[in-house]
Amino acid sequence: MGDLYKKLKHKLQLASLFDIQPDKPAGKLGRGRIKTRNGFKLSQFWPKGREARLIDALASTSMFDPELYLAENADVAVSGMNPAAHYIRFGRREGRKFPGRFDRDSYLAMNPDVAESGMDALEHYLRFGQFEGRPIEGRRAPHIANDILRQSALGRQYFKKFGFTENGALSAKQVNAAIRNLICDEVYLTIADVRPDVSIIIPVYGQLPFLLNCLNSLAAHRSRFSVEVIVIDDVSPAADKVEALQAVPWIRYKRRVENGGFIDTCNEAASIARGKYLVFLNSDVRVGDGWLDELIGSFALFPRAGLVGSRLFNEDGTLQEAGGIYWKDGSAWNYGRGADGNHPKYSFARQVDYCSGAAIAVPVAIWREMGGFDTLFRPAYCEDADLAFRLRDAGYQVWLQPLSSVLHYEGRTHGRDVTSGIKAYQVANTKLLESRWRHVLASHRPNAELPDLEANRLGGERILVFDALTPTPDQDSGSFITVRMIRALQELGFHVIFVPQHGYRYEPHYTQDLQRIGVECLYYPYFTDASSVFADYNNVEYLLGYRYNVLQPIYDDARRMLPKARLIFHNVDLHFVREQREAELYGARSRKIAAANSKIAELSLIANVDCTIVHTAVEAQIIRENMPVSNIVEFPYIADPVPTDVPFEQRRDIMFLGGFAHTPNVDAVHYFMEFIWQQLSDRLPADARLLIVGASPPGSIRALANERVVVTGYVEEIKGYFDQARVFVAPLRYGAGIKGKVIQSLAHGVPSVLTPIAAEGIGLESGVHAVIAGDAKDFIEAVLTLYDSATTWNALQQNGYDFVEKNYSWDRCLDLCRTVLDVADKTWIARQETTYLAPLIEKVKTDAQKAQ
């Protein structure tokens, strides 16, 4: 009864907080009263103090962790502000991570009515959802289509606001009201009259309601690129009143002399464009969040790109096109049409046959080199596909960037009847395109044969990459290595498919970072375990697994279901060595047993895979001492020097870096504080601080913070902290593998003092590249010597840069990746011969002996 009483009391407290009234009539979402599933009726319009009520409601729930919020936001901790109040007033608008069990995207995906309403997800949950029993937990799934649903709802609201209909004529009053709206409303795009980054070209022939709807979405769009918006009118009928757009100051309106069709209209607009990039945008679209940044940003990611296109969605959030496929017979498909746009196979950047011209970008120099859209296809249709084929023929690439999303009201411009009007040219021009590019199409598959493989025909050989979680390269060095190796595999021509084995979670920021660069990421609910992955990707060439506790449990299924795949094990560090050292340090018998079990499992896996990657010669030697294997590749690290212009004299602080989900880092900081910092700080200048930088510090680490000890929690950019530091410290007492923090300090030009464990396997010479100190007393003296000597400091900084350049360069990384693949191939072939050929040879020998 006690628990029941507490729950009822809490519910009544919330009822009072939110003015829940038990006996009032119910209404619809967004007006009047809302009937909830538990019998309460909740007032939608709060009395005065709405923000205060939100703060109190958030603070009263168990899903918000105030300590975690303070740990991850040092500025809030310093301010002394209530964490719940800060999050409600500032944090959620600034995009700060929610510290606990609530995910905006998941909530919107599970509650499409909330997504369509446009209401803030957290506010809806606090005001309504928690009383209605709406769930907030569960593995995250991507919800890219949610923004499209929001745009769809905004479009309907816009049409309703001005009384527009899809095909009805507009009155002068309606047009003037919409134009005033475009003039008076705040425009978030940066409009540049001279040398904009981007020229957005919108060709139009009538259909003014959809054009105004498109411009309404552009006015609310934010981008880091400056733009000009060119509306070019292909002599719309006077009744459509398109010329009224001349009054809008942020639009360049141009009316052509005579009607000529889509191709001539676009070519003419491009000839007067001032931007470095041309973006062709249909008038019957609304653009999604991040649309322009993702579209134009892709040219920096893919230097050989000549054209990048957006992913197109229907009004109901289903996919309209994720790039196009051209088949051997010249027919074309909108890949993914009508499918779930959140599915992994439609959600990563990839090279495509073409992108529909509803939303495409081309660098102006390349556009001019190509001569624009070919007038052979006048007045319209297939000109976008032909441009894509011509670009590839000239050595450029054509990319789909799915993170650039557009709602396309398909068929509003030219209708859908291919037997009449402009649309009839689609049939004729398809035949013309097939005739022109028949020699290229000959290598394509027949119509409808294996569309998923055909859609990825330009992607290269496929490699599965399994890791425990989605990489967070800004939080830990292991993730940094994973991402760099993925990039190296891509540069070698591979299509990378990434699997977060421990959870199959979609992480909105980090998963998108991989998808943006062309990595196919698999996640819940589309994939839930390794067997479901192997069933769909059973013809991959390689499987690369990080960490033995990831690869070992799936090894047997991988060998059985991926018979031709070469299995590569990247151990990150030898787990059993780290566990043995930890057990010795703490003298725990249970840890010794755990380390022994890890040793058996880890070495068994190394014995069975086709290649094992280690980071140090020390680890390679340990493996060889325990097991006679030859298929090991030493792959130290991947890093580039990060030059700094902050001299010795302007630095004051001591710095430690490390993710605190890794227990050796927690131990290192406590050891440093207990045995080193107290004596060291007394001999340093009074303004010298200790910077403890790294994600997820536990309470015991956060409690160390004071006026001379800064515990930052997660930081997005570490260079600023390195630039404040005069000496970097790595007081590790146990661990294994290469220590990424040490390489980062060398790369950022901050000389280091290291324990032997921290320096292990890197090949550093003490006094030349860093200072290696064995005990606390030596450590203190080494820090002070380095802190006080500009000559020594400058020498170590330059030697550190040289060491990184020599040992961890990108070219060396590519060479080592090639070596790994070669070793895996040779081992796999040898094992196949041993398994299948050796018994056959033995049988032939036996038969021959019997015959004698």
C-alpha cells in the first residue's frame, strides 16, 4: 500500500501543478481541454507562470539527472543556476544533451500527433504525455521523416491561413496578404546581394500557392551559407499573379520574355546567378531542417562530386526517392518509392545514377563546363539524368545526401498524365536518353533485378564493421581510431556497413555523422542482432570486429552465415593484460580469475580469425609468446599534427584527458590527486590550474572540482584546452594498448609527463619526445622541470610534432589497411586449402597406395 499511496500522491501533486480538472468536458489536441487515458482532464492553456510550472515538473521527475547535467555543462555548474531551470530556459533551445531517460526524436516518432502539432516534445510530455502513459524509453530509432511530417503540417497550416487551394484561382486579396507575410516575417537565411555562396534557382510556371508555400519554408530556413533566391518566371499566365513577388526584397524575381519550358528557364537563371553553387529547387517543395547545409557541405566531403541531390519525401512522411536507378533497358526507378524513409538502406550518402531535379546542387564552374542542361531534351524531362551521366563521363561523381531532405508535392507542376501536356515529353525523352547512353547502360542490371544491390552499384566492395557502440570520436580515442579507419577503408574503395552490436541504437548526432560520409548504419528496429545482419548481408567480403567481447559472441554465426567473408579482429587493447594489471594493483582474487577467463577467450579468438590488429609491438610480442600466430599487423594510431600559435609564456595549466567510462582513467585521476597534485600545486604559480577533461566523469571525480581544479565533463572541442595547458599528464597505473591521449598531446604540441604504462608501446624516448617518470616523486619533479624550462618545452613540442608526422600519417594508415586486407586474404585462402584441399590430397594418396 505504501508504494500505491506514493504513486497516487505524486499524481495528485502533478494534477495540482498542471491544473488538472476531473470533471470538465474534453476537447481536441491544441484547444480547450484534453481528456487523458487515466480519467483526468488537463487544461491546455496554463495560467501565469507556465515556464515555472515546466521547471517544477521536470525537477519532480526521475528522468532528469541534475548532477549529470552539471557535470556535462561546466558553465551551468559555475553559474549556480538550478539545472532544471537552466535546461528549460536555455539548454533545450541551445541543443544541449538531455541528461537522462528522454529522447525527443523517439518521443515524436512514437507519437505522430505530437510531431504534427509542432509542439515541443519535452513540453508535451510534461504537460500531457506523462498523464496519458506515453512511453519515453526504448532503444532509439531514427526519425528523419518527423521533420517532413512537421513541414507537411506547416504546409497545410499555410494553405489554410491564406485560404489557398491546390488548383483554385487566387484573389488579389489572398496574394497581397501572402506577399505582405513574406515581406514582414523574419527571414533566417543570410541574403547576399554580392557574391553569395549559393544561388537558389526556383523555376516557376503558375502554381502560385505552392510557390508561396515554398518561399515560406525558405524564409524560416537557417544555413551557414549565404544565398540569393532567384525566382524565374517562365511567362506564367497573368491570372496567376506571380509578378507580385517583385515586391519581396529578399527575392530576385525575373520574368522571361517568352515561354520556353523548364530547361531553358533553368539555363537562363543560371546565366545570371552570382553564387559559387547553383541549387535548382522546384516550386512545389518545402525544405527540411539542415537541407542547404547538408547539400552544399557534401562537396567538401566528396571532392570529386559534380552534383549532389536531396532525398525527397511525400506528404505522409513516406519516401518518394532516395536517388534514382537506371536499368539496362533505359527505364528508371525512384529508389525506395513509398518505403519507410528511416530505413538504414535509404539513409546514408552514396553515389547514384541520378537525382531528380527537384532539389539538386552543382558548383557553378562545373555547370558551365557541362554547358548546363542539354537543350536536346527541351522542354523538360530527363535533363537531370542526362546531366548526371555527362558528369560521370567527365570524371565527376553524382551523390545523394539523404540528410538533406525535402517535402515534394509530386505532380503539382506538370501533373501525372504522361499521355498529354508537358508530361508527355517524359516518355519521348526517356527513349532519347536510352539511345544516348546505351553503351553505359549495358553494364547495368535488367529492370527490377536486385534493386538494393543496383542502387549501390557504384559503392565498391562491402565490409561489415562491428563495434560495441556507435563511435563518439569527440569523447574517446578508441572511437577516434574507429572513424579514421572507416574513412581509410572508404578511400580504398569499400562500402562500409556499421553495426553497433551492444544495443543497435540510433544516436541522432553520431549515427548521422557516419551516414553523412557514406557509411550504412544498421540499427533498431530494422536490425536487432547479428543474425539479422548476416541474413541480409551474406555476400560481404570482409567483417571487421572491434573488441573481443563484440566479435567473440558472434564469431560462430559469422563463419556459418558469411562463408566467404574474411574475419578481421581489431582488439583495441589486450583486455586480459589490462585486467591482469588491474588485479595485481588491487590484489583482488576475483579479478585474477576474470582476467584468466578473458585470456582464454581473447587468445582463442585471435587463433581463429584471419587477421588480428594490435596497436603496439608490446602486445604483438605478448600474443606470440602465448600463441604461435603470424597473421598479426601492428597498426599504431592515426593522427595529424594540430599546430598551435599559443607560446610557452601564455600557458599556465596542467591537463589530463580521458573518457571516464574507461576505469583506468578514473584510477589515474584519483592517484594523481592523492599522491601528486597537492605537493605539485604548492610549487606552481597560484593561477595554475589542473584541467580534468573528458566525458562522463563519475561523482567521485566531479567532487574534486574547486577553484584550482576544473572538471569539464564532455567538451565538443579539445583544442582550446590544449592551448591553455603548459604540461600534459598521463598518470596511468594500469591499462593496455596504445594510449590515444598521449598521441593527442603530442599532436597538439603540449609536452607530456607520463608513467611507463602510459608510454608503453608508443616508442617515445624520455627527454626527447616526452618525460617518463616511474613514481610520484619523480613525476612531480618532471612536471616542474618541464613547466619552468621554455627551452626544454619548445624542443619537446617540435619533437612531438615530428614523431606524429613520421609514425601516424594518413599515407601510412592506408598502407597498413592494405596490409591488413592482404594478410586476411592469405590466411583465409590457406585455411580453405587446409579444410577442403588437404583431405582430398590425402584421399588421393591413400587411393594410390591401395591401387599399388
